[in-house]
Amino acid sequence: MENSKLKAFIPHLYLVWSDDLLNQKEVVTLQEFIVSQQWLTAEEKKLLLS
């Protein structure tokens, strides 16, 4: 992850993945959170969602 802005998401992603099993609601919540971040470009959002 070269983009330093995206590195801010590492703790959030770790917390989500440390749960080991995401249910559909958790996945949707994470997606909505990423999409709502106006300081991210469309390409950065796409990368995070992938």
C-alpha cells in the first residue's frame, strides 16, 4: 500500500479481519464507510473495496 492516505485504514481493516468471519451486515457497513469518505478519490475507494 504505497498511498499514505490509505495506510490510515490499516487499523480498521485489521479490526474487521481479526474477527475471522464477517457477516453480510459487517461487509456492507465497511463498504458504506469507505464510500462515504469524501477525502478519498474514486480510485482509492476502489482499491480499498477490492
